[in-house]
Amino acid sequence: MNLEINSVQFTMAAKTAKIARFNLPRLSRLRSAAYTYRWTKREDHLLPDHYKKRALEFLTTDPKPVHWIPDERTFKLDKNGIPTPVQNVPIPVKYPKECNEGLWGGEGIVQGFIKKKTKSKNPMHGFRCPRLWLPKIHKEILYSEILDQWMPITVTKRTLNLIDKTSERDLNSRLGMKLKREMLLALARKSMYPNDPKKRELVYERYKKYEIPEEEAEWIGLSVEEALEKARDLEQKKNTVIPLKEIFIKQLLKDLKEGKDPKAIPEDEQREHYKEKPKTWKEKINPFS
């Protein structure tokens, strides 16, 4: 009897899995975060420490709950009145590539099941149907006071005030981090409102608590590929070998501007040139040398 019940349950589970497989889109390619940071050991020395620190914080920090409410209790009573520990398991969320083109504020696609009602009075009767819960997105025209720009961006209700007050893990958007980098660079360089100094000082005083050094702001929001390309360019500029031809041309132009004769030998070099060289032991023995 138990074998028959188990076989029936297995058949029903297989049918449910088949329905879910054919009715739902493929979500295996979507990631649990909008993006990630990965580099090899050979590339580790190229990246600056502050970039790696921010990447580590993004990978290890848990985002604030968006699709579920955590239970703050340590224990709870089950249906039999026995205290059991509370386990806060977050709902798995899928993030498509479109979330990096807007500001979704951590919202994504939730995959699950809903229980269909039947005519039976037994609440245990019924069957599950797969379902997707999608975020409600809409387009807004947002204004940045630091950049002095109006931008049409696809957002959710949760993201209307998250760019300058939220961590990278909760923002969870490439576009949001790009805008954040531009604003931090504008604060570090004080390049806001070039034609209005009073407005520039007013905006700077309002947002100067978010200011960071320009060297760090240039790396914020860069993907690993972009960061490695930037690091290689900086390393190449430091180790660039200047040809002697360019050095001599610059020296010649400098001498001509100062009115010096390029063919004239400096006094120090003349002294070194006409200075008597020390004789070798063969020259000392030979009287005719």
C-alpha cells in the first residue's frame, strides 16, 4: 500500500515538474545578483586595494530584504506548542540583464507556485501552478542636482531616492553605480555649475559629506574588465620608455629658446674631456707613451 502511494506521489511530482518546465521561461542563465566581481590571481596585483575592498563588501554583504519580511524572534512555537528556532531563509530572486539598464532597487523576478482551489472541501486537496512575480517598473524623469541633468530612467517605487544614500549591494544596478561615479567625481573636482560659482558652493556644501578622493571615485562602478583595462593603461603610462630622440629634441628646443649654442660643450663636460686620464701600468713602464 505504501509503495502504491509513493508511486502515485512520484508520478504527480513528475507531472508538476513537466508543467513547470514547459510553462515557465528558462531562468537558469539569470544571476542571483545583477552583476559580480571576479578576477584571477595574476590580475590581483593590478587592481587597487580600495576597489578590491568595495568588491569584497558587495560579495559578502547581505542585501536588505525586499520581497520578504524577516522574523526577528529567535524561537517560535510550532502547531504542537513546541519552541523551535526561527530560520530566516531569503526568497531566491533572479535578476535579468535589463535591471542594469534601470534602477530597480534590488527588486527582481521571483519564481514560485500558487495553489489552485478545487471544489473539494478538504483544504489539502488542490494542485500547484507555476507562477512568476515581476517587479512593477515604470519610466520616470529624474533630476540630479549635482550633475544638473534630467534623465529618463526605468525605476520602481523603491528606487526614487537610493542613488546617493544606499550601498552598492542594495542599489544593485550598473546604471546606478555609473551615475554615482559621475556625481562623486563632480564633487571631488568641484566641476558642478561652471557658470554659477554661488550655486556650486551651495550644492557642494549640501553634499560634501559624500565626498571621497578623486583617485577612488574614478574606480567606483567599474566592471572587472573596465577596471583591469584602466589599471593596465596606468601601469603602461608609468613604465613608458621615452626615446632618446625625443629627449634630445626637447633639450635642443630648450637651448634655442634660451639663446644657447647647441654645439657648445658645457664647462663641466670640457673639464672632464680635457682632464688627464690616469695611466695604466704599461704606460708607466713605457717612457714614450
